[in-house]
Amino acid sequence: MRILYAASVAVSFLAGISPADAQDIALTSHDGKVEVTGTLLGYDGEFYRVDTQFGELTVDGSGVTCDGPACPSLTDFVAEIRFSGASVMAEALLPALIDGFAHHEDLTASRSDLGDGQFAYALHQSGRQAPLGRLIFRAADTEQGFADLTADETDIVLALREVRPAEIAAAREAGLGDLTRVRRSRVLALDAMVPIVAPENPVRQISVQDLARVLTGETGNWSDLGGPDAPIALYLPDAGSGLAQIVEDQLLVPPGAPLDHAYARHIRNSDLVRAVSEDPFALGIASHAGIGAARALPLSGGCGHALTATRQSIKTEDYPLTAPMFLYLPDRRLPKIARQFLAYTQSHEAQSVIRAAGFVDQAPETIRIGLQGDRLANAIATGASEVGIDEVQRMIETLRPMSRLSLSFRFEPGSSRPDAQSRSNIQILAQALESGALDAHRLTFAGFSDGDGNAAGNAQIALRRAKTVRNEVLAAVETAIPDSVDVTVEGFGEAMPMACDDSDWGRKTNRRVEVWVQ
């Protein structure tokens, strides 16, 4: 018998075993020399978790026989995995991935509604009566997902934002460990928060500052935004949703400023979009993946740069209000079918499914310099006045023979720590290097800065950031990189601004490290 590990951890039942159902069992090795007795806490189809006099033990089921009334059926065992959180993920993204996974594994997936916002997918194998696994979903919001995790009512959280400090503390207090650790979360796909209006609304763009003033009630008439003399009807996502909390974190100035009370909340993104598209004087905040008949407004700035949410600008994080879609995972072994599904979500095939579902995938892409006219125009119109035309020419000559990789790197406010999407990009780029996908290529990590301070100092800051990202990517590579891969760094400072420097979000957008490939 192989005992894989023993630990004292919070009980999170893998096979739907509640404390009232837990009973004594005896696990005996096939040669009869070792016996473990105790209370069965969980079984995942491969391993038993047993509370014994020595503490909690995890035992490989292939090396033992089980005796006792609580012993699970080894032939008809059904693993159950519970998901809770953001409804846009539960209702659109995950079902598409489940269908793709079932096709990939030659399984069939059948859905059943459980009521009260819950539903389940059963995965069946041909010739087997009982399903291999059942994936149970609670379509709620990000905040509810973390609350369910702490209450041991879910296994995996669906989140449209990073876990917050209070949620980290609650999980640690509940014995769930540190949710900020590596491999406790992963970015599944990308979305963005976009301001939307009805198709007939005459306003064509909005600045982030004006959007914030609308949210706080400082501005309440379309005439203040270049539109008709009519009150603005504001529509926002439900208070506990990830999108609503992104509004609070990224748009309200100063942070924590109260929202105007005169707005309508919608639990479902589809309901919000429908309400806005039918009201010519409405302004809403919605998911880019589901704007339907509404029209998204580009974000403008005082210097003339405007940023539109597109698949490319979201993937590169050039659009500032991106929303990575997270899975937060338990600090324990999941059933085999769950591990297989999670591995599939990171595959190349799954990226196609994510795109087809309307979300932004994470498969790296290359963007030729000839397709970046707006960025180069910004460099000439704005960057050249700060760093000089010679530096802009040096940048263009350096990058001209290359293509930009869609994996960009930005940083948390006031920190040198890469933000959530960038941390995911570090792992993706490291995996690409490990797989040999970039063999015989030249990689240039190009650092850029905002316009605060003098140009020479900003160029040095940008170079240091480029070196930092390069070092983090190389540290994440677990195998040796072939000599055929040439890795260099450059610092171009404020030579190619993406947004105006007249706001915090604009400066954050400009502070970045790009990867160029030849």
C-alpha cells in the first residue's frame, strides 16, 4: 500500500460525503500486512482520504481493499466537482469548454437544471451506465463564489477579478490555505469591461474621466458628453459581480468614491445589454463578450488617443479595462476527471473553443509592425516630441524586421509586480520556450514607460522593467533553452505611448513590456 501524504487540512469532501454520512472504514493492503482504519472523508475515484488516529491520511486505492458500510462503489463511482461564481463564465464559457472536452475525450455531456440558479453536466462514456463525472454549477457572482468556497459549498471559484484581501483572510481562517499561491488560480480566458449605448445614441466615444463622473453622479446629462440634452440612464452589473467590482476598483476616482444611487442593477449581462440597447439615453457597463445589439464606446483621452476593445487589444492588454477570467482551485487533489478537464482548458484545442464562445483566448499570436499604424502614429505625434525623432527612428528600425507577440506585461499600481494577466503570460511564454515553439527565433523584450519625468530616466526605467520580465520568464522555464533562441532587451521609454498620460489608467497602460519575435 502506498500512502501518498498525511496532513491536517480542512475537510472538503471529494465524493459528496457530508459529516453526517461519514462512517468508519478499514483499508487493507493486498498482502494483508497493513491496515488503516478511520472515518472516510472523501474518495475521488483513485484515492481515499481517511481521518485516523494518526491524523488525515490519503491512500492510493489501487493498493488496498475497502471494508465497511461507507466504502464507495469502485465500478459505478461518480466524481462530483462543484463550481460557483461569475454567471457569464458559468452560463457561457464553461458549458462551451465542457462540450469541447466531451468531444475530445469521446464522451457525451448532458445538462440538467437543478433549480435556484444551479445546473449540472453529466459526462458519460459509451457502454457505462453511471456517468464518469458530474460538474455542478451555481451561476451567481464572483463574491458569492468565494463565499461558497469558504463555506465548503464549492470546489472551484469562477471569478472575473483577483481574490480580495478579505477573501484571502477568510479562506485562510477556514483552513483553505493561501489563495494567492502559485497554482491556486489560473486565467482561463480574457474579457473586458466596456461602456455601451444604444445603436442610435449619437455619442461616439467617452473619456475615462467622464465615465467616472457619470458613475459618481457628478455628470448626469448627455449634453455634458457631447450628446443631446437628456438625462443619462445608468445601467450597471449586479453589486457582487466581478464586472461591478472592476468598476469600483478601476474607474471610481478617488478609489472608494460612492456610486451615484440613480442607476439600475442587472444580475445577468444579457439583461443589462438588452435594457441599454432599447433605451436611446442609456449608458451601461457590460462584458465585451456579450454586447449584443448595443454599441461599445471607445475610451478617449485629452491627447487624442482613443482605445477600442477588440480581441487583439484585450489580449495584448492595450485596452486598459481588461477582465481576466479566473479559476480558483482548492489546495488538494481533485478527481481524475476534473484534472483532465482542467488540463484540457489550457490546450490549443480549448483556445479555439474559447474564441468560438465569444471570449478572448490566450494562444500567443504575432502582429506584424505594418498592422500597427495607430501605435506608430502615436509614436510620431506624441512620442517624438518627448524623446526626439532619432529615438523613435531607432525604435522603428529595431522592431521593423520583427512581429509583436500578443503576450504583453504590465504591472500592479505602485508596484513592480506583474498584474494578474501578465503573471499568466509569463507562464504561457515559458511554456512556449519549453515546447520548442520559439526555437531558432530572436526574442526582444521591449520596455516602455509613461511620460512622467525626463525622457532619459524613463528609458532606463523601461529597460529595467524589460530585464525584470525577461528574468521572470526565464526563471519559469523548467528546461534548458536551446542556444538557437536569442533573448535581448531594449528600453524605449515614452517613445510609443498607447494612451494619454493625463490619468492613472493612461499612465498604467503606457507602462508595459512587449515581446517582439524574429
